[in-house]
Amino acid sequence: MQSSWEAGSGKRTLHQSVYDVIIQGIQSGKWGEHERLPSVRQLAEEIQVHRLTVLKAYQRLQDEGVVVSKYKSGYFVAPASQGPAGINRKEQAWTYRAKSQYIHRSRLSDIHRIPVEYQMSEALINPNLLPNAFLSNHVKQVFDKYPRVLSTYSSVKGDPELREELTQYFMQKQGISLHPEELMITTGSQQAIDLISRAFVKSGDTILIERPTYSPAIDVFVQQNVKIVPVEITPMGYDLDRLDQLMRDEKPSLFYMNPTFQNPTGYTVPVPQRKQLVEMAERYACILVEDEVYHDMYFGAMPPAPMFYYDTEGYVIHIRSFSKYVAPGLRISVLAARPEMMQAIVPVKALSDNGTPLLTQKIFQQYFFSSRLQNHVAKLRTALELRKEKMEALLAPTGWKWNSPGGGLNLWVQLPEPLSADALLQRCLQASVAFVPGRICDPLDAMDSWIRLSYSFIPEDRMEEGVGRLIAAAHREVM
């Protein structure tokens, strides 16, 4: 039986007509980037053709890079950067004349937005490992204790009660003496990095940054149009002679670092180097931006004291994030800086959002300082260490190389030649597996033989399958 759609297709083959229908849907914006296309069965029934005809059209589009296939999930529209130049995609039927003159990048976010079944690119803790019911009870208590919490703003620096309790926390845990006015509550550590970049650097300045490093930090500083000079980090820390020369010759405004269970490598800078770095910062008037996201996520021995502990002249700005292991949805981080530095940051924060939402601060305050949560954190460390060990055991037969970290959420894995991390990622996405390619963690955009695998987010019962697909994709890539 010939359908009205089929009859109208003229002399074109059915396969070509189905192909054209899909292309037109992508061009019109009916199906956007990363969006799931109709199943073979669904599209065949809709346009009244045989399923094999639809399958043939999808396979041709996959070969051309217009769509990608994901195992047991179907076909998805490929990113525009992957498809052929001749495909003119539109996000919507109407085209507005107004256009942005600037393009901002967040390469890590680009990867996170791709839906996959086996997520090893997210350096987050699986929600099932967090005491969600306990948090829910504390949320109710906050509204009972602070009935007007939604009726007012926080101060720019953050809630005074929370900052006061945090000064006691830093003193008890690490012997760091702080005044509440030397603390600022930020909406996540990434906002803290952004505030610092806008407060202390201007176009044309030079900054130092670890290689590799936290990918969004690179993107933040690139937006400031600064000269970025990489500093190699190894399992033993930094080459201090080289770093001394860089500070002397380049005269950097600041050095952004992630010295404890570094993201992505998991390396930790030893105590002697921390002390020497503070001395170098004083000698060359270089601000040290110390990003301590994973300080409390250690396995076994506690990590060294932060560089902020050794700083007597105010050159260290300390960022401490609690979101990842307390409640990621709260987005609570703390920025510690001495008065002269804090004075430069406050106006930038005021212009950014005029203060982190008071409600999330109060929820965090009631929740974080409870004995129940502090006891849970100890159990969480054990659970994360077991996940790390499981992923390492699954990777062991590959011969791939990595240094087993003493904390944090990631493995920094070196692939054997001739594997390319970027090429492997594209193949893995087709198998519904995601990881972070090393190149986006590299200020020089060159570390294509490294990948970051996060063991903390993927459900434990899916890790074996996910890692198995990654290894299988790597084998296919070198065949």
C-alpha cells in the first residue's frame, strides 16, 4: 500500500525521502543538538514506510556525522561541530536580528550537557551517598527557626551567623585564625574564582596556572584576556626553581592552584613546598589563589594544612567548597582573604549577585555543623575510597597508567599511544559513556593522551559496565 507521503516523494527513493525528512527536521529546529530522534519504529509508523528504510536513513546520517547512536538509547542529533558543514541548522523557525558579539566558552559544561547512561565526567558525589532525608528535616527546621528567611536578602559577604561559626570551624579543624569579616560566602567555588579574576587581573596581565588544572578556571581567565603561563604539577608538586624564575621574569598578578587532591590529577603539594610558595608569593608580590575543593575528601591520612595557614602577609586567598559532599544543590563555598584583599572582592560580589541567597546559607548552617553530618562525612570517605579501588581494579588489565590518589573524586589516566582522548570520547558518547578529555584541562590545549575519570558519581552497580564500554571503545579505536 502506497502512503500519501510516499506518493509525494516523486522519483526519489524511499530511503532518500526519509533522509530528507530527518534533515529538514534538524534544519528547522524540530530536533536540536543532543536531542533524541524518534525511534526507528516510531518514525516508520509516522511516515508509513518499512522500518528498514528508516534504519538505512539513520545509518547514513550517522556515517555523515549528522546523528550519533547511543547504545540502547537510540539516535541523537550530533553537535553542529561534528556534522558536515552543509547542514544548516536552526534553533528556531524565526531568526532574530540581534546577535551577541561575544562567544564565551565552558568546555566542561558542554560535555556535561550530553545525556549519557554511564556518567564518568561529573566530579560529583552520587546522591544516594548523601543523607537526603536528614537534609530534608533540616530544611523544615530552618523555616521554623527563621520564618522570615525568604523575606530579606543576605549581606554581600554572607550571613553573619554562618561566617561566625565558620571562623570557629577553621580554628578547630586547622588552627587558622579568622575574623568573620575575612570570610565571604559564594555561590560555589567557581563563582569565587570568577570574582577573584575580575578583582585582581585586567586585560594584558600575566597569571600562572597549573598544568593540568580545573577546566572552568582556564575558561574564566581566558575571558579576562590575560596571558596564561602554565606551571607543571607532578606527584611531587612543582619545580620550585622553575616557578621562582617564572615569578621573577613574568611578574604574574596571581597563581591559581588546586594543591590538595588536585583536579584532575589527584596530586597533593607537600608541606615544604607550601611554605616555600608562600615565601615566594611575598618576595614577588604574587597572589596565591588556593582552591581547596576536596580538602575533606581524604582516604587515610589527613592532607597538609592549607597555604593560608602559613601566610602572614595576606598574599593567599583561600577557597573552600563544601557543596560536593554536603549538598551540591546548595552551592555553598567560602572565600577567605585578609582585609586588603577582601576589600577588592566585595564590590565585585555586590555587582555579581549582591549576596548568596540567605535561604541556602541558613540550610547549610543548620545542616553542616550537626554531629550527624560530621559523622556521615567519615562514612562517605570510606564509600568513595571503595569506589576508587573498584574503578582501579577494573582498569588494571588495560595497562593504562595513573597515580592512585589519596583523596578527591577523580583518576587522571594516561592512555597508550596511539589513542587520542578526543577521538575516544566521540566513540564513547555513541556507547552512552562520558569522561573528561585531558586537552580541556590543559592551558596549552595539548594533553590528548590523558583522560579524567570520576568514580564518585556513576552508580556502583553500573561502574563495571561503564568502564567495560570505555575499554571496548578504546580497543575499537586502535583496531
